[in-house]
Amino acid sequence: MATARIVYASMTGNTEEIAEIIEEELENHGVSVTTTEVSQAIADDFADVDICIVATYTFSDSGSGMLPDEAVDFYEELKEVDLHGKVFAAPAVVITSTPTLRPASTTLPTSWLLTVP
């Protein structure tokens, strides 16, 4: 059975909801999934799974999204993890002063899943 780990950061609950949708969709396809909030996550946990997903919000009023403070350490650790041969996805939610766009579908698009060469 394929395994996946989803790590998420959510300020308003939108990214957590996206992580839950992805988790449910993967489980519907027979994947065993563990979901962790980013402040509780360890990047090395990705070494033991087939599918690695990091879903965080970003924030900006200027168009260039910034990582949330609680995700910075995780992303720094992630640079040291060998993801070769893993399926990796990084959906993000951008918080701006403009209205929030919501996903049009609750079906996980296969285009989100890319294998790291």
C-alpha cells in the first residue's frame, strides 16, 4: 500500500481544509495518509513515505507570497531531505487583501502530483 504524509500550515482554516480534501482523496485511492500541522512536523518523516505533500498558506499584499513563520524551520529542514523518487506536491493558499479564491473542485487533480527525478 502506498503511503503519504501531508504537512500543512493554516491561519484561517482554508489550508487545513485543503489538506483534509487531499487526505480524503488519497485514502479513496487506497493510500495510507498521515496529516500533521507544520509546527509538529519533522522533515525527515518524508523519508518513510511514497507521497510528500506540503500545504501552506502564504501572505502578501504585493504579489510575492511569504512563508508563514511557523513553516520556516520545516522548509529549512526539508532542504536536507532526499526526495528523489518521491511524489511531491505543494499546493498553497495566498492570503491577500483581495477576496479569497476557493478550489472549484474537491477532486485531487493528478497534475498536482509530480515525481522528483
